[in-house]
Amino acid sequence: MSLHLTLHLAPWLEVVLRAVAVLAAFLVLPLLVGQTEHKVMAHMQGRLGPMYAGGFHGWAQLVADGVKFVQKEDVTPARADRWAFRLAPFVALIPYLVALAVIPLSPRVVGADVDASVVLVLAVIGVGIIGTLMAGWASANKYSLLGGMRAAAQLVSYELPMVLAVASVALAAGTLSLVGIANAWNPWWLLWQAPGAVVFLVAALAELQRPPFDMPLADSEIVFGAFTEYTGLRFAFFLLAEYAGIVVMSLLFAVLYLGGWAGPLEPWLGWLWTLLKGFLVAVVVIWLRVSWPRMREDQLQRLAWVWLVPLALLQLAITAVGVVLTS
């Protein structure tokens, strides 16, 4: 009877361990990216950044910020749609947890190995923007509503080039599995898929509403956009969603375009190579924030429809020709 219970409990134990590991990564990796942003931005601007919280170079600054947010009052505007207002931060945050669960760090280090994992990741990332739209609509604030509408416009404009760029990689690999795509990768892709990689990175920045695509949050125009009325822990969830989005997009870029776990001692250190490549992409995202000014709405739309969509279609055509010629 003991053996019978062991056989039936083992799969459940594996599921629990995988879920705990994904949750731990979801809580730790965004904090690392946030701390890196604080320090990288500070040094690029001639400052020191956080230096006190936790001791060495202020390593616990974001933990201290989290404690501060927990202690702040949670305010819901009197005229707000209360249910939508309170639910919006979770709608913005949870999709990135689901996406992180199916992004592999190596063939064996993955929360859930789904056959069409790249489709699942793109689908849930698109859901995350609905949280911003809900926040803008439910806040009963005209600035919040404008921010939500701007976020929706960016989603419509930049979702298409991102999907086309990813479709090119999937076509080249002959699979919709992220594990399969990374296994099919070779260094030639650094040149062959380079235009698609540029399209994906730019579209990812717009999807995350990161500078220079932060029009939905433009503090000089609409206070803080859809998040204007949020306080306390709910506001912290939106910030966590932003950094979690950077983690997801960076790891996805590393798997699709940089070979994921490809590198020296791959069987043992493959997961570490994926993390390092993703971290490098995250630093590029931070660097772009510091280096580029905010775009106008017309510039954003022109970039998407006049440049990115045609470039992504060209990349898809080149990939199709290459696959036919090499098959």
C-alpha cells in the first residue's frame, strides 16, 4: 500500500515543486532586474543609486520599497468601478506568471513543457495589457482613461509585428515549442533572423510601455496614466508586473534569437546561459530607457505600421524562401 501511494503522489510532488520554483523565480528575477535598473540608470546619469538599504550597494532597496507599499493606505475612488478597479492589478500581473511557467531555461529546467508554448506565451502576454485598460476605465479619472486608451492603441499596433517576428522563428525551426526552437537554433540565425529580432525587441518595449514607448504613463501629460488613482500594494503590483514583463520578454528573446541554453558545458550550465543572455537583454532594455526620449503618438503609430510590419513581413518571406531552399 505504501508503494501504491508513492507512485500516485510522485507526479503531484513534481507539480508542486515546479510550481514553487516558478513562483520563486517570479518573485526574485523581477527584483534583480529592478535593482539593476536602479544602479545602471544611476551610473549612466552620474549618480550612485541605492546605497543604504540592506548594506552593500543598497541591494535590498526594492524589498524596502515593498515593505513601504504594504504599509500605505489602499484607496479606492468613490466613483470608481470597484470590482474592476481592484481586479486590474492582478489581471496585469498574473499573465506574466503563466508565461514564465512555460519559458524553458533548458530542456529539463522548465515549469511546464507545452507543445505550442510560443503561442501560449504570446496569448497570455496580450492579456496582460487588459489590466492596464481595466485600470484606466475603472478609475473614473479622465487622465487614467486616456492612459488606458493609449495602452490599448499600442497593443493593437505592436502585437502584429511581434507575432510576425515570432512566426518567422517558428517557421525556421519547424515547431511551435520553445524547447524545439532553441534546439533548432544555430549561430547562422544571428544574421538570418536579425531583422525579426529587432522588430521583436522594439515591439516588446511598446507592449511593456517602457520608454521611449511610455506614452500611456506620460507623467508630464496625463499624471501617471491608468495608474494615477492607485496606491499601496495595488500600485506595487503594477510595478512588479512591469519588471516581470521585462523578465519574460528578455528570456523569450534569449530563447528565440540567442539560442537559449546553447553555450559551453551546455548539459550542466545550460540554464545559466539562458539567464545570462536574458539578463543581457534586460540591460539593453534599461539602456534604451535612459538613452531615448519619449515618442509622440503619431511617431509611435508610424513606426509600427510603416516600418515594423513591413520589416516583419519581409523577414517572414526571407525565412520561407530559406526553409524551402534548404529542405
